[in-house]
Amino acid sequence: MGKPLVIEQVPIPEPTGRQILVKVKAASLCHSDLSIIDGGFGPLPVPLIVGHEAVSVVEKLGPDAAAYGIKVGDVIGTPLWQDMCLQCADCRTAGPQFCPTMQIMGMNTAGYFAEYALVDPATAVVIPPARAERPSALAPVFCAGITVWDALERADLKPGQTVAVVGAGGLGQTAVQYAHGLGANVIALDIRDEQLLACKADNTADEIVNTTGLDPAALVARTKEVNNGRLVDTAIVCSGTVPAYNTALAIVKAEGSVVAVGLPHQPIPVHAAMVSVKAIKYVHTPNSRSWVPTTRELLLIFLHLQDSSAQRFRARWAHRGASTSC
């Protein structure tokens, strides 16, 4: 960790158990990958192939993989969780991403920055061939997309409510698109004009606010100015900095929600009185509660957004829980 990446020749891995061997079509770079490379997550087993968001083609099935309905030649995407036991209380109740024996691709097991990788079919979602023409566009859905979608689900966002997305980088811009697609009024906040203008350029952010130099009182005033005199119903923090969390706590309304997505390396100082007096709900998103069903629904949503079918998207959201197809 903390050293430059190198390119090496390694053997093509052989799938065992329920594993499947895939050939990577496109892998995208996540900010967590940079933290792993820089040593931000502490010592990890090396050598390590990083990368945890990708779209791949199934090359070979392990001896126990057929039961999961994946076939050779399928184009698939998978979240980063692998090798869950699927039997423990956490797997059965909270979700397999909480399994104590779970492995994380690109962190403690080999990831996607290679021609071939081993993945767990228990987390896989098959992408219909007609929808798999742009794998590089789909790859980020399987980490960044899942993460911010889970944040919106946990916030229990309703059409017409106002959501502030604090931090307009890759995660934040994705959150802005999804929240807009859900019919929310969206305010994007950041300290960089170019990222804010990107949110405005695709007509998904209703308002943008550069927070540079704004103290809490000024943040409240500016938020009310762009939101019809009101604070926001939900603030989703997509920046991994402490000031972003301070911004979110300042601008959320009484009985509103602050959803933690970005992960600062420093502790977040939370003023208990502020949270208590305003009865703020403080929520963390670990990527997805409902795992494969959520990932399947999210893929559908992403494809509908790409088709500019926001009305259809909102209808699907209103009836979520029904069966889905891409």
C-alpha cells in the first residue's frame, strides 16, 4: 500500500464452489480504490488486484454455480460483496453485505483491474444483451449507483420533497440524477463551481449553491433563499470531508434526515444538542439493504434514466417491490 500500481502477468484463476470466472468488459475507478492504493484503509494483503465495480462476461462456472441461474456468455454486474456465508443471522436478516465472513473485491480478495476475475453469482445481476452495449457506462452503477440509491431509499424520499446533495463529485452527481428522477426538488452544494455547473447543465439540479466561505447562519439563509423559505427535508452527504457534514446538519429541517455516504478519515464531530433539538435522523448507508433485488431495480432505473423516461421511472418507484425486468 502507498506505492504505485504495477502491471504483471498472473494466471487466469480457476472457479471453485459457487464462484464464476468472468472476463472483464469495463471496470471503473472508485474513490475507494484510490484510498486502498494510498493505504487509507490500513494494511491489506498484497499483492492485490484492486477494482470493485465492473461489467463482465461469464466465461466459466464453478461446480456449484449453476443453481444461481447464471450461464456462460451472460453479461453481468456484481456489487463488491463476495463469499458471504448466506446462513448467519446477519445474512438472513440485515443482508449478506453484513456477513462477518464476507470478502470485498479489490480489498481483501482479487478485484476487477485485470482481464479475468472470480465473482460470486449470489450477488450477480444479468444485464440483457440489448442493454449491454455500453459497459463502461454501466460499471459505476454497481458501486457508486448502489451507494447513492441506498441513501435515497433510507431517506424514504417522497416526490416533491427537497433533497440537498452535499458534494457534487461522481457520487454526488449520480445522487442528483436519481433524486431528480424520483421527482424531488434537488439542491446541489459544493465548493467547486465546475462540479456544480455540471449538475445544472444536465437539468437535474434545480438549484446549486457554492458553500465557500458560508458560515452556518449564511448556509441556512442561502438554503431558504433557493428553497421557498424552507430548509431541506433530506441532506445526503457525498463528500468525504468533515465540513460537508457540518453543512448538512445546518441546512436540514426539523425531523429531517442526514444520510452519510462520504467517509472522512477523521471523526465527525456531531453536536448532540443540534441533532436532539431538531430531531434529526442520522443514517449511514452501507451500499444496499435489499442487495440483489435493489441492484436489479437500480439497473432498471439507470437504464430508464438513460432513455430519458423519467415518467416511467417514477411510476416504477411508486410501485417498487413488484417484480422488475430490464
